[in-house]
Amino acid sequence: EDKVVQSPLSLVVHEGDTVTLNCSYEVTNFRSLLWYKQEKKAPTFLFMLTSSGIEKKSGRLSSILDKKELFSILNITATQTGDSAVYLCAVATSGTYKYIFGTGTRLKVLA
Amino acid sequence: SQTIHQWPATLVQPVGSPLSLECTVEGTSNPNLYWYRQAAGRGLQLLFYSVGIGQISSEVPQNLSASRPQDRQFILSSKKLLLSDSGFYLCAWSVLTRYNEQFFGPGTRLTVL
């Protein structure tokens, strides 16, 4: 059965800290891995990763994929209270049109 | 640019009542469409997806159904709501490109009493 596992489940840090969120997966026919940020509303798209070793970066957020070890990390540097959210990881598979989601990592950034 | 609409934004319904949630996408044609449910503090559960008009794939057998009467319209329905149907319902779309980014609508928060 395809699955996506995120860790840690939750995390509390102080402003200015750097955090690393993990996403591991076991799927047949991997197509791409996606990261989303969800505050108290719908998830917003952050990154899509398809190739190993190529870092995607947007401001203080960056992400990288390792297709050999089947995981991805999302880094957030110099965290701010506005980074507080649930971060979701999803894997898209070839051959179907489905996305398999992890349960998310709840990040709380304290001022 | 593409936009996705969902309505209503919030809904409070009694147990046993019917349900109809609507989702429409603008700015793209022949999208793949999805319905997800997110219970409080939980992950996203895929309910239905559709790759074309009238084509519906069900992921979780339950008292919900979906229909796609038009290319960019996706409807989630129930004849009789259960307490366990409460949750945050999200519609999403993607286009069949090589890598498939997926984007979400604003969601409908359903409370069944």
C-alpha cells in the first residue's frame, strides 16, 4: 500500500530558529513530491520536486528530494510567527491521478 | 490564470439531511478534479476524483457521491448526512502534465449536528 509519512508530528520553536521537516514515502510509480502549507484554511502550494538533489528555494523556505532514499526535507530558516501552520507532503503517482498525503507536521513558532 | 471556487464556505446541517457542495474551476480546460475531506486535526482523505465529464472514481465507500456534469464543475452530494460527515471539504484540480501540480479551492467547513 502506498504511504507517505511525515515527521515530526508537531514542533514548537522560537522566532529565528531553523527547522527541518521530513517526508518519507513508499509508493509505486513515483511521479513527483509536493509540499503545502495549511493555516486555518485550504492548503497553499509551496514546491513540487521531481528530481533528486535539486534544491527548490523560495525566500526562507527550501526543499530537496532524495529519490534513492525515498524522502524529502523542507527547511525553514529564520522562522517567523507567520510560519506557524501545518505543512503537508504529498506524492503524485504515475498511472493514476491520485495524490497520497501525509498527516502533516504542525509547526508553532513562538515570538 | 486559473481559479477554483467552492460554495458554500460554511454549512451547518442536521443529521439525516441532504448535502450538495459545488466546485468550479476557471481558466483551464479538462482538469482532473478531486474531493478531499479533512477531519479536525487529521490529514487529507481522498473521497473522489474525476478525469473527465461523467467519470468518477470513488476512493472510500460511504454515504457520499460525486458527479461531474460539466468539464469544470464537480459536485459532492449525500442523501442523508451522518455525524461522521463533519469536516473540512476541499476541492482540488490538476492538469495532466508530466508532473502534476495540484491546487486547492478555499474549502467548505461542514458541521453535522
